[in-house]
Amino acid sequence: MIEDAFTILIGSFARDSGGPDSDVDILRICNTTPSVKPAGISDSIPISYIDFEGPICLELYQMGSIFLYHAFEEGILVGGDREKWEVLKRHFTVSNDHSESISEYISVLEF
């Protein structure tokens, strides 16, 4: 199922706290199609993409990544099969060991 393409709005606009100094954060899984900004978001606000190929996403899913946890909990699916996304969400379990996720966040922030 991780081979399916999904596009998810994450970050401040998904939490309804984005403003003019924010960017629109889009998680793309198994696709690199440019995304249309959700309604009500100014054209002047830039889009930032985080792209995961299937194998990387599967690895993060299996290790219980905190990043994916936030995508499932706060993210808004804007592209892809909703039923398959809901199945992934229902079966996801966040890890009790967060050292991998902390390293993951640090590398994303450094990028």
C-alpha cells in the first residue's frame, strides 16, 4: 500500500495556524506532482515539498516514525486514495524508542 501515491498538507496550515510568514508544507509519497494550494491560501506563500519514495516511507512506517505520526494525526489528505490512507493510519503504531525519529528530524532540519 505504500506504493500508492499520496499528497498530504502538513504543518501550520494543516493545523490552521499558518500565516503570511509561513510556508505551505506538502508531504508527497510516491509522487512528485506539483500541488495546488488549498483554497484560501495566498499565492504569495511558497510551497515546501517533502518527498518520500515508497521504500523510505515503508521503512519510516515500520519503525513508527514520529514524523509520520504527525502526518497521520494532523495532516490533511489532498491527493490519493482516502480509504487506503485511512487503513495506513489505523494500522500505524508510533515507536516507543524515539532516537531514530529525533535523528530523522535533525537531518530534515539540517536539509
